Amino acid sequence: MKARASLAIRCAMIPPPETVRVSQRRVACDGATDIPGGAALGHPRVFLQIDEDGYVDCGYCDRRFVLIGGPADHADQSKLPDHPDGASV
């Protein structure tokens, strides 16, 4: 039983698939900015607000945006919890 709980904790804290360091607290994500001609392959554009934690995760693609010089900059991203609360229209 103890091994199962340990596995659940390790699985819950995996690093985000992609981390982008940004210089502004408000960012946009469409999931396809790095895919040439890939706008149709992404997701609806959402605007995300980085708060005092210094990072936010996109609720669609899990891309993490980290504020340069913020509290999460240079941190071990696999140790930070998901933080998708910044999505806005």
C-alpha cells in the first residue's frame, strides 16, 4: 500500500511538457506558435495572467509560462504544482 501512495505522488509531479520563459505577466497561448503553419493544429487562443507565484500553465496544452526573474524562474519545474488558474478571455 505504501508503494502505491509513493507512486501516486511521483506521477502527480511530472514536469510540464514545455516551459517558456517570458518577460511580461500577461501572455497568450494558442498551442501552435512553434509549429510552422500549425495554427490549425493548436487550440483556441487564451490569455494567461502570471500571478505572484511567477508561473502559469495553459489549461489546453499544459505549456508552462515562467516569468523571468520571478519566484519560479530557475526552479525545478517538476516540483511546482499545476497552476492553470490564469486563463481568461
